[in-house]
Amino acid sequence: MPSHEVFPRVQGLKEFCNARKNFNVPVWGARYFGGRPNLNPPSWLHAYNSSDIPMAFGTADLLGSNTPAEAEMSRYMQSAWTAFANDPEHGLGWLTYNPPANTLVKLGFGKNTQALLGLGNEFDGLC
């Protein structure tokens, strides 16, 4: 099993977003924080690559019962994915990625079930 020391450093949001931004491609930065008891086998793992998928597809409860907050977060994520699919540039109403501004969308942050905004470069130090 991978070490919990490696996971915080295996990220590329900064490079991913800046590369697209440099070519004038609209880009939005998002980070999923949803460490959910029914989705995280080792408790130290928290959110990991693709752990948002069961929430976005409404299937997290297949692995264990959702809490009311998990169910609400799942509904929010489903509506966000639908809005983006219907209108990628304007459907979400989110600001495009800008590192020094509050444009990073934080999903599942703390006990929040809606998106919160943070500095686009808030987590760059971990990369």
C-alpha cells in the first residue's frame, strides 16, 4: 500500500491549470476534500484520486450508508457536473482559475456541502 507521506505530493493542479491558462484555454481549479468514512478504507487516506467519482455519480452509498451531509454533497456535485456538461464556460458560474485570487473551488471542505472558494495557489506548496 502506498505511504501516506507520498500522497500530498502527488498533485499537479498548478501545472495543469497554468499550462492551459497560458494558451488562453478557460480552466477552473477544483480540489476535492471529501474524506468520507464509507469511501476511505485506510482512515489516513482522506480524499484521493477518483474518490470524488462515487459522490458525483450518486453511488457512494453502495460502499456504505451516506450521512445526510454526504448525500447533500453528492447532490451538489451531481448538479455541478450536469451544469458543466450543459454549458462548460458559464453553467457553473465559477470564476476561471487565477492563482492569487479566490478562484480555487474547494469541494467537501470541512463540513461544507457546497463549494467554497480559496486562493488559486493555496495548495501550490504541496506540489
